[in-house]
Amino acid sequence: MEATRRDFLDYLIGGSILAGIGGFTYPIVKSLAPSKEELKTSVVRVNIKDLETFGVKVVSWKGKPVLVLKLPENFEWKGDLKTEDNIKVLKDKKIFALIGICTHLGCIPLWRPKGDADFHEPHLHCPCHGGIYTPYGDVVAGPPPASLPVPPQKIEGNMLVIG
């Protein structure tokens, strides 16, 4: 059977509609996938060989600041706690990572390895509204409603692998 002009126009219009649908849906589907930058930073390796006791390293993981802390072997928090989420998970670990974003309003807590006038033990202090966290990231005082998040992590030799 011979193709007519009408058949040609039907194929042309159908192809244009398919190209339009593809051009519309491609960016939407692409935006749902993780970006190349995120895939690069989804796993971060931190060299912990030279990290001193009560030392901290700040790294970026998935665009967030992460605090890598090293505590002495038998460190024990002696003060009161408002939350106890992290101490149960991290108390036997000497080196670990916490996401360094205050759970109150998103400020970055500061590491106070020698304590200060109010809290003589090492702690994290949020300068925005006075939130105090244990080295494990549990809330001691102030407005933070929850402990600092703990990212997935493991130690491989001299490296702490986050992600």
C-alpha cells in the first residue's frame, strides 16, 4: 500500500508529540536522581591517624558539616542529660562522627574540649541560643529538641568512613 500525505503528516505530528513529552519528562526524571556532586560526597573518608585525644576534625558530607571527635578510652559523661539517643550507640566508641547542625535552628555547634565556666566537661556549645550537647551529641541544656544526628560510619584501619 502506498503512503499518502496524510500518513506522512500523522507520523510527523505523532513524532512531535513524543518528542515534546520526552523533552518535558526528561528534566523531571533527571532531577529525581542524585547529582554527580552528591554521589561524589556520599562517602567521605577521614584520616584519623593524627587526631589527638579531645581533638576534632570538621569535614563535609552531603553538604553538611560533620564533626569527627576523638575521646579518651574510658570517657564517661557525668552530667545530666535531656536526651540519651546517641550515648547508647556511641559510648563504646573512641572515634566517631556527628552531623554538626544544631537541632534547634540549624546553627553549627562549637567544640569546647576543656569545657567552660558553666560546664567543666568537654561539650559542644551552640552559640546561637546556648544549646549544650555532650561529646556524643546528646542534649544537656538549652532549646535543642533532639540529639545531633549520627551519620552511618565505620572505621577501616586509619580511616573513618562516613556514609
